[in-house]
Amino acid sequence: MKVHLKLLSTLDHARTQYYHFKAIVIAGMGLFTDSYDLFCISPVMKLIGRVYYPTVNGKPGVTPPAVVSTMVAIALLGTVIGNLLFGMLGDYAGRKRVYGICLLVMVLSSFMSGFSFCHTRKCVLTSLCLFRFFLGIGIGGDYPLSATIMSEFANKRTRGSFISAVFSMQGFGILASSGVTMAVTSAFNKGDVSPLHTPKLADLAWRIILIIGAIPAALTFYWRMAMPETARFTALIEHDVIKATNDMGKIMCDLDILTLTNDESQFLNRSVVPSKCRPKYGFFSREFVRRHGRDLFACAVAWFLIDIPYYSSTLFQSLIYKPWFPPATQVNAYQEAFNLAKFQAIIAICSTIPGYFATVFFIDRIGRRKIQMIGFFFMAMFLFMLGGPFNVYWDGRINVLFIVLYALTFFFSNFGPNTITFIIPAELFPARFRSTSHGISGAAGKLGAIIGAVGFLWASQDTDKSKVQNGYEPGIGMMAVLLILGGICILGFILTYFLTPETKMRSLEENEVDGCDVSINCAENASELPETVAR
């Protein structure tokens, strides 16, 4: 005889309490570090260009586009590997066991990025690429683990808001990177620093910016280590219901364990589930493809599609930046980095963070699928509005309306697929496949990010070689790129409509289709009951 694990049902209906908010901060620090390092690298590369590249024809040194693209691509490639590796380990060894390792990799790599060896250009860039690759691995691993842990701790009524709150820490990471960059460059910008003369201390400034990004994540290490394993992993994968009950009783002090009825309590036992009740199929099996293949495809492709336009947002930065800020020849190294960070902070405050907040507020009201469709649709519309008339109107005429449209694409990416693609894979698969499936989806997304951040950046260059930016080759033009990105968003809208299921108010245990996953072996007595249940 087998009985249903009422503990998991109790978690689904548990009252929102202090530990949920603590878990949001603990899990969100990885996403905070992710966006901090992603967005601080642009002003950092401005400083590196001034320090390590010579002045040419009266113009200050600039990091070549090929070097910047390589730096971005290597970090994203590490993220792909981290998603796959730590996603798999999260299901095999446990979420908690690898969570601390993932954080250590992130923190140490971030610190070492600032301590990049030597003071010669080749050595600095090589070591920075190496450490950013490992940083990418740590960041990639944090995606499936943070999403899975938050989904398994949360109740089903507010689960979407909690997971999206974890993801929204990216917005604060962007804001923090801009704030730190502005503070550091302001502190170093003392005396008469000319545009064509970069002091040696600038080599220290960019290192400090990178190192500071590791501090918030490092401060959460103790709490990550103190977190118990999730009850769903312990009960459904390790089949230790008593430990799961005790763990949850310690952190959720008002958890109503008594909802486990007396009749069911007497069956709780530490004994391992018999082999005949073992999961009947593995991840690499036809049965998995039959039951979950479509969902995994929908999650991975949606994430792949959204990350192409999201990470190609750097295409617009130079267009918007130039009319509103002085050119590099009129500002020194610190001022150039300061202005770029200021621009990023404005966009974050006006569009990125409000988009995250809108998702947190509406996700458990209108559902994941609808928000993803809304986001893809409006991103496509705004990209078409930017791209369609680009050559005849926008080119050379960047005004407030262009900036508003640009900001709205950011808003609807975050109040839309950029956030939802992080949430749905953590809700849609059985516990023993949840982290792995999320990792695969995230890895697909980062492949799209490489295409967006590197491929489309180069493709966006003008077809006329005389108008191409220094260091680039002629491309297909900005108008064509913007229209293609809009088409990608339309494709994402169609895929979401036909393939993406709704997970609002859906218990995670609905994914456990084997029967044995939500059951435990009968016991003859309740001698091993935890105190919280025995009472």
C-alpha cells in the first residue's frame, strides 16, 4: 500500500512567511551578480581601451570590437556549460549540495577577474577572458538551481511572484553596476585628466569595479550553506519523508504538519522505496520524450528566441548614446565610463526594473503564458516601429520618441518572455528532471544570447564600407537587423500560443506522473515519526 505525501500538499498551501522572502534574497544574489557583470563590462572595456590601446590620430585608445565580442562570447559560452553541468548535478546530487559550489565559482571568478595577472595588454586580456569564462560557468549554474529551489520552497498561490522576484534581482544588479561604476570613476577623476592622457590609476579603477560585484554574492554564502535541502527533493528523489518534514518544520515555524492525518502518519518511514517503485524511465529515454519532450522544446526554443533580441540591445546603445553625451575625444577615460554607466542606470530605472515589478505583480493574476505572449507581441511591434522607417527617418535623427520605443522593448522583454522563460521550466517537469530541464532551457537561451550580442552586432553594420564603425566589417544594416529581430519575436509569440502550457496555480506534484514519485512505502508503525508529526 502507498499513500500520498500530504507534506507536499501542505507546502503548496503554506502561508507566505519570512523564510520565503529570505530565500528570494539568497537565491537572487546569483542573478544580481549575473547582471552586474554583464552590464559593467561595457564601461570596463572603455577603461581598458584607454589604458592598453594607444592614441591614434588624436583619438583616445579603444578596445577593438573583435576583443569586446570575444570577451562577451566567452562569458556566455561559460554560462551555457554552467547551465548544463550544474543543472544536471542539481538533480543528481541535490540542489543544496551544489548550490554553495556554484556560488564559490562565481565569487572567486569575479574576484580574480579584477586581479587579472600582469600589466601587459595581451596578458590582461587573456587572463580576463579566462576568469570570465569560469564566472560564466558559475552564473550559468545559478540559473537552474535558484529557480528550482525557489519553486520547490514556494506555495502554489504565489510561486510565480516569488520566482520572478528572484529573477528581478537582475534589475538591481544593473543598477548596482552603474552606481558602482559612477562612484569609482568619480573618485578617481581628480585633478586635470585630459581626454588623450589616461593615468595609470585607471588600470586600478576597472579592477575595483569588477571585484565589488562579487561582494553581495559572497555575503550570502553562509545562508546558502545553512539552507536545508528542498522538501520535494528529499521526499520525491531521496524518499526520506521524515527528514523532509523535519527540515520544513524548522524553517517554516507555522507549517501545519498536523494536516498529515493520523492514518497517514503511521505509514511514514525512512525506508527506501522498493525497486519496483523506482522511476520507470530516465531522462535519455523515449518515455521522457513522449511525456515531456514537447514542453522541454517549448521552454528551450522560447528562451533561445527571446535572448537574441534581448542581448542585441547593445545595438542601440551607440545610437542613443551619441546625441546625448559628448564624444570620446572631449572627455577623459573616467568621464566616458561614467556617462555610459549613467545611461545604463537611466534605462534600468525607466524600463527594466518596472518590467520586472509588473511581472511580479501580475504573474499569478493573469498567468505565465499570457504574459509571455504579450511580451513577444509588443516587442515585435516596437522593433518594427524602430526598424521599418530606420533608413528614411531614424538614421541620424535619434530623438525622445526613439528612446521611448527602445525603453518599451526592454519593458516588455522583462514584463514578458525574458522573465517567464526563467519561471516555466522550474514548474513544468518532475522533481528528478526539474533542474536538468531548466539547465537545458537556459543553455539554449545563452546560445541565442551569443547570436544576439555578437552575431547581430556585427550584422547591424552599414552595407556601405565608408560608414562602418572602426574595427567592423560591412553588414546588412540596422534596418534589416531590427526587422529580423521583430520577426523573431513574432515567431516566439506563435510558438508560445501553440506549445507553451499554463502553470499558474498548478501544483508541482501534478508533474509526478509515475505514481511512485508521490508515494512512500507502507510501514507497520509510526515509531520513527518526527516530533512535529508525532505531536
